[in-house]
Amino acid sequence: MSHPDPGFVSMSFDSDTQRKIVSHQRTWSPYVDNGGTVLALAGRDYAIVAADTRLSVGFSIPSRNFTKIVQLTDQAVLASAGMGADRQYLHKILRSRLEIYRYQHQKEMSLGAIAQLLSNTLYSRRFFPIYAFNVLGGIDANTGEGFVFGYDAIGSFEKVKVVCSGSGQTLVQPVLDQQLAGRQKYDVPDDQRMASLSLAEAIELTRDVFNSAAERDILTGDALELYAVTASGVRCERFELRRD
Amino acid sequence: MIETPTHTTEPIVTGSSVLGVQCVDGVVLACDTLASYGSLARFQRITRLHQPAPGVVIAGGGEYSDLQQLFRITDNIFRQEFCQEDGYELSPRALHSYLARVLYGRRSRMDPLYNSLAVAGKGRFLGCIDLYGTAFESEAVATGIGALLALPLIRKQWHAALAMDEGVRLLEECLRVLYYRDCRALRSVQVAKVSDSGEVLISEPYELSNLQWKVAQAAEEV
């Protein structure tokens, strides 16, 4: 009965549905995809959270310098791809929740707790999702070991060693898998591959994959913002990417 | 299921592009003075620039009634701030952030204010907001079709030492291009200058000069 051709509209539709079909009225979408690629990578005593700074709307670039990363604590950094406005909202409420936590507990929220808070925040909007694809990176306050978490838009999350989200995900994630977590290298055991990667090497790899993504993904480019989380704090670096 | 209100998702009376550029001594905004009713150039001498407080100017495109509502909202928050009498002044950046929350809140209620805004203020502030609530600061902004036609021109001509008078000329040139190519643009334009110290100059509507239509004759001869 749900034939799209107006000629086949049956009286069994309610009047509102019928009006929409006949007038071909499209409902307004509250979502827009602003593109961008985010990445998080954890080593033995550090974590890297990186993202490009391009803001795209369709084929145009309203901003070349739009940050996708927020530093939540001295041990946790969050990057989100997807819709720009939803990201700004999410970062704002997370920052305020952490501020409240600081006042109430006189300490920073731990990385694991932030990971769960983010999941709950996303899931609280299960039926009107926040269109943001998050990667959270940081170090464990007790052990000093780096960890990253990857999310979907409604709060499912996974603790991993390396994750990439956003418009360049399909280009970047396979490379990271092969280089760092892959099953195709037999010379080095899996658990040692990440552990043996130094921070400087990880930064080089991150720059390489972002330059590669910027070559083929039109929604990724302009600049790379890179946050390196170590026991001595968070360091932010910026590198240029191609701007076309 | 929440019923979607549809009356604000179809703009009726609309303004076209808004342009803005950061200069070495302030910020310049520019737009034309037209509010179109579909393809009809319905209101030709309206202003799309608004100064809610000293040192702040906002300019907007999209649904004109929503724009007037936003102007009223900004007037009200500045009036409330003024009545506090605590010597505190709402900064342009704060207003930009506030308007972004207003627009984001409305889009989240599926009842958007159908506008894109440029916010300029003292301290060389220039920001941009769209109907989804996407907000950012930039040295060059252009909304609507201006994002496609004017923004590349502004970015190409922009440099860190751009003076405000040069900025005005640059935006005039962009408005000229828009008048040639944007069917919803008008020759009558307005420019706002906000200096670093917060001095605001909003021009009366004036006509773009030096329009060149000779190319149209060449097209006829072919």
C-alpha cells in the first residue's frame, strides 16, 4: 500500500501522511554532516588524540580552523567528528559535568569514569541522537598506561589501543590496523607492537595517515591538531594539511 | 512521536548573503537591503544589520521574521544586562555563543530559526552561526550563496594588514559579484564598521557603483 506514486495513494493513509506523499513534502532534517576525521592512539605511557580542523558543508568549506578536540582533564582528551553543532553541545555539557564533579569530589574524574559518562550522555539521547562520532584518549592515573575508547553516536563504546572515526575512517582505520594491531605481521607479537611504538613514532604515523586521508577525502584537510597525553601533562601540536 | 512543526522549515520572506571580514583595525560587515518573497524582490529597503549594544553588530540572512525575532532577543538580553547595573558588559564573543545556543536549541526542538548570522564586535571579533547552531570565529565569513561566490574572493584578497577601508572595498567588490550572479541580491547595500575600540558605523543604504554590464552585450552579439 505504501506506493510512492501519488496515483496509488490509498484512502487507508491518514490525511497528514497523504498530504506529505502527494505534495512530495520533505521534512526538514535537524542533522548536517560537517565531515572531518578524528583519531586516538594509545602507547605504553602516552595517548594521542588527533583531528583535522576543516568544517565542511557539502562541497564548501565555511571554516578551515574549527577545532574538533576538547581537553577534558589533564589525563583525558576527546575528539569528535560528525555534526559541528552537536559536537559543540556535547563538549560543552561534558565540560560542565566535569566541572561539577571537580567541585563535588575535589579531584579530576578518571579516564574510565569519563568514558562511561560519555556513553551515558550519548545514550540519554538514544531516540534523538547526538550526531557525533567520538574518540576519547588518555592515560590511566594509577598505572600511567595509555588507553583510548571508540564510540558510536548512541553510546556503544569499546576500549582499544587505536581507533579512527569520521569521514576518513575507511581510509585510515585499515592502515592503523595493519601497522599497529594487525594480524598480518608475524615477526612481532600483537601485544608488543603497540608497546614498542614511541611517542615520536606515533606522532609521525598520525601525521602520515592524516596526510593520506587529506589526499583522498575531500572533507578532511587544512590542518591537523594533535594532543599528546603523557604523565607530565597534555601537549598540543599543530601541523598543516593540504587545503584544497 | 513528536509532530514536526513545519511553518519555520520553509522560509517565506528571505534575505540573501551576509559578508564579513576582519581587518587590522576592526571588523567590517556587509549585506544588501533586500528581503525577497520567493523570486519577488518584495522589500527593497529593509536593514539586515542590527546594533543591539555599543560595539556589537549582527547581520543575518534567511527568514526575515526569524531575523527580527533574533534582533529582539539580543536587544532584550543587552537590556537585562544593562539593568543589572553591575558594570559588567556582555562581550561580542558571549553574544555569539548565546545566539549559537538559541539557534541550536530551536533546531533541537525541530522548530529552527531559519537564519545564518554574522556577529561582529569590538576587540576584532567576527563570528558566524548557521540555523543548526554551528558557530565559529573566522577572519572571513560569508553566508548563503556568498559562501560559494564571495568567500573564495575574500580569502584570496585577505591579509593580516588589511585596513577597514580596504575591507569595505573588498566586501563591496564581493557584493558586486553577488549582484551580478545572485538572483536574490540587490544593488542597494549597507556596510557596518566596528573598530577595535568599539566604535560602530552603520552606513545608510547606498547603491553599488561601477557596475559593468558590457559583457551582456557581447553575449547578445554571439
